[in-house]
Amino acid sequence: MPAFLDLLFPPKCAACGAPGWPLCGACVGEVGVLSAPWCDRCGRPWEEPMASCADCPPRSIDAARAPFLYAGPLARAIRGMKFSGWHAVGPHLAAGMAEVAGDILPADVVTWVPLSRRRRARRGFDQAEVLARATAARLGIPAAPLLVRVRDTRAQARVGGAERRRALRDAFATRKVAGKVTQRVLLVDDVLTTGATAAACASVLRRAGASSVVLLTAARSLGGPIPGRCVALTDRVEAQARTGSSESARVP
Ligand SMILES: [Zn+2]
Ligand SMILES: [Zn+2]
């Protein structure tokens, strides 16, 4: 972007709108970074290293990683990216994704969990594709659209358990042009929650012949306990002020 455009449209924090790009200094201080020790299979941080854990995504996904905790300003930036066209945040998130991808590589091709054609048309872009292409470029691995969403299930995000799994089972298909997928696939999405959606994609890729499917997301949503080291700095300081120095809130 030419420098004069910065004067007309100063780059603003994607989370709070204050000056600063892609996040302002205050918001950067509130980003939770996921770090080891963690579950070797899914990268969920714990107090001790382990081979697999209760929060692991379904078995059709061989391994998973995400650089950031889905909370606070980062969650706001990702929601903003989806719904108000902040797709310029994508390459910045991809830098963090490429950092942690080493643990789950090698891969021959990068692909993504696609939006339905209707949703993509309405939004103008597919946020997972933006992340996948930017990450693939950083890793030097080709990106290819291997999947199509034949049924729109994202609107039913709140439908739980078995019903959601049933709806997801038939939601994806491989693209005709993709032919037989005989490669090790790195699957990209924006956020990992239960992994049900990504697992549905991984199953389709495996049925098409993929030899392995690993999942890389920009952020991970965690329901259970989160080690203090992965909680944003400001939260840690607040937690310490509240509880003295509890194990879960201790700054290393
Ligand atoms: Zn901010
Ligand atoms: Zn795990």
C-alpha cells in the first residue's frame, strides 16, 4: 500500500480499532500463546507432556497444532476477519501458524476446510483459504483446493453431539479436479474447537486416498484448565493479584 494511503486510512488494531496493525500494543499483550509442555498429538498445552489427551481431535486427524489461544483480542480479530472483511489479518496469523507447523510436518499439499459456495460468495473470501494460502507460501508447500462443502453446516454450529456429526458426515466431498489424493495433507482452518468439522474433512480426504491428514489452525478454543503460561500476560497479572500465586497462575 502506498505510504500516503496510511495517512488517509491509518491501519487500525483488528481487535479494538486503536492505532496499531494488525493488533495494537495493548491487545498484543493480551494474546494467549500455546506452548509446550503439551499433548504431542494435538498440541493442547498441559502442565506435563503427554502422548495424547482427552481433548485430542477425532482419530481421522493424525496430529494438530495451533499457535494461539482463541480468546480476547485474538478471537475478536478472527471474528472480525470472518464477518467484516479483515482478511488482511490472515497473513499475520499465518506467520504464527508456520512457526508451529514444524511439529506436524512433513506434508505434500496444503488445503483448507471450505465454506459453502453460497457463503463464500456472500463474504467475498474464504478465511480458511486465506490462512491456508499464506501458510503454504511460508512453508514452501503447494496449496490446492481439495475439498468442497456440499452442505452448509456452519449455521448449525450450536447443534450438539451426534446430530452435528451426522450433519457433518455428508457435508464435504473432494473436488472432481483433485482426483485421487495420495498425499500427506496439511488441513487448515481458522479455529479448532472440538475438531468435528475438520475430522469430517479428514475422513473425506482419507477415503480419497490421503496417506495422512494433520490439522493446523490459527487458534484453539479450550474449555478445560489452561496452564498459566499460555494465558495472556494481563490475565496472569490479574489472576496473581486475585489469588496470590496459585499454581495455575504462576508466571514462570
Ligand atoms: Zn487493540
Ligand atoms: Zn491431545
